[in-house]
Amino acid sequence: MRSSVATVLGTDVALLQSGMGGVAGTELACAVSNAGAAGCVGGYKLMGEALSAVLSRLVAGTSRPVGVNLIPEVVGPDDLDRQVTQVLTETPPHVYVSLFGMPEEAVFERVAATGRVLVVQVGTVEDGVRAAERGAVVVAQGIEAGGHLLGGSRRDELVAELRDRAPSACVVAAGGIGSPADAEQAIAAGADGVLLGTAFVVARESWAHPHFKTAVCAADGADTVITDVYEIGWPGRRHRVLATPVTEDPRQPKKFIGRTRVEERSYLVPRFSAAVPTVATTGRIEEMAMYCGLSCESVSDETSAADVVAGFAGVLPAAERIELG
């Protein structure tokens, strides 16, 4: 026997929302959780008072299971430890820890000691097996996904390999899931739930800039590219984005092209920044990093987070046991 991710997290629907930095604020995370799925706020590099402010809004906004997404390779071990400390000490048990990429061993032990759920997104079978052996929910990210890519495998191939190597693990499929039919395909490959990113970029509660939302709704898979040009702030990691003048000509100068605000602080945005354009961003939005997966082919309109959840609820595993097979 193995459990659906709905059972593990305590949600009604076996659906996770990606904790997209900048896009996934507390409004989106709480809306997804209150609709019966697992919302997730993007923690990115926030810590101290800024992270505390986010955590306070998150706890005030929902009493349902909801996550905080952190990125080990972006902040490093010491700052990740500080972020994890804040999440564990400033939030109640229904807040789970979500990591994009593998952390050091001590993080697994620390979260497990609190009884909290740990969700770890991976891009390789080896990382997935390691995370599963340490009790984490494993999100298997395929190259169909928007945003930064953790591996080079297609989603269903990675899910199937993980299911073979870790038959009792709770595995969530991510990448290219924009319709219920996509979700059914991932479940058939062996997943115990799905994670959506691009579908929530265009949700009304998302903080994505209006130009970003419009571009996603108008795009299909051929409008996305895998590149490494948006590397300022997150170097050394390929990412899938909508094609822009910057991806078409990466030899342009690294000039400032805009300004944005994060938790009341203002920042200049250079060309090639990894930061997404949000409702608090001004400048040359069309040149900025607009992360978008192949699932954009099934995304055509701005809608509510609750409607996105409802659209997938009927095809996903319920909060019950699943027979191994």
C-alpha cells in the first residue's frame, strides 16, 4: 500500500501548487489551500522580518495544509537553516516545508523531528530515491516544466523510474500538466498526485504581472525555450521560459531594465535577472524572465485558484490508500 499526497498532507485533492518566487504570494497559496489542495508560498531569499511578515499572513489566511517553498542552492546551508528555523518556530503544524532541490542531510532530520511534512522537488531518480528514503514527499520534475530545471528526464519517465526504485514512496508529478487529461496520464505513470505551476501563474490571486499572464495565455509549447540566460541571482541552472528578445539575443548589455518591490523594499532589475515580473514590477516587462511550462497549451484564460483546483479534482486520487501495482 502507498498513500496519495492528499492523505499525506491532509488535503481534499491530491494537487500541489508550485511555490513560485514572486508569483506565489500568500493570496495565491491561501486560496489554493482553502479550495482543498495544497497551496505554497514562495520563500526564495526571504528571511528575518521579511519572511516573518509572509509567514504571519500565511497563517492568518488559512488553517488548511499549506507550504513554504525554499531553495537550498540559492541561499546556501547557513541561510537555509535560518529560513527553516523561522518556518518551524513561527508557524503551526499545518504548514509544511517545501524544498526545490536537495538539502543537506541535517535538514531532513530536523524537519522529521518536528513531525512536519517535507516535500522535496527533484529532477533525477537518484535524488528522488534519497529523498524518499528520508521520508519526504518526492516531486518528480520533468523537463516539460516551466522555471528552473533540476534534471533532464521527461516527467512520466522519471515518475515511472522512481516508482520502480521506490515503490512505497509518495511521488508527485510535475511538468507539462495543464489539463485533467495531463494529470490522468501522470497518475497512470505511477504518480500519487500532481504539482501545477503555469496553470496558477494566470490565476487571479497570482502576483504575476498582467503582461506575464497575457503572454502565458496566448502561448503554446513552441513559444517556450530552455536556456540559461536569466542567471543573475540564480546562476548555473537551466530554465524554461517564454521566448523573449533577451533569449533571442543574449549578447545584449547587462543594463538595468526595470524596478520591483519585495516586501516593501525596492530593487533594480537588471537584464538577465532571474526575478519574474510581478504586479510590483515596472520597466521592460517583455524582456524579463517569464517562466512557463509546456502546459501553457492548455491555459487560455485568467481564472480563480479555486476553479483551477476544481477542474482537476475529479481525476486525482482522493485521501485514501492506493494499492501498489
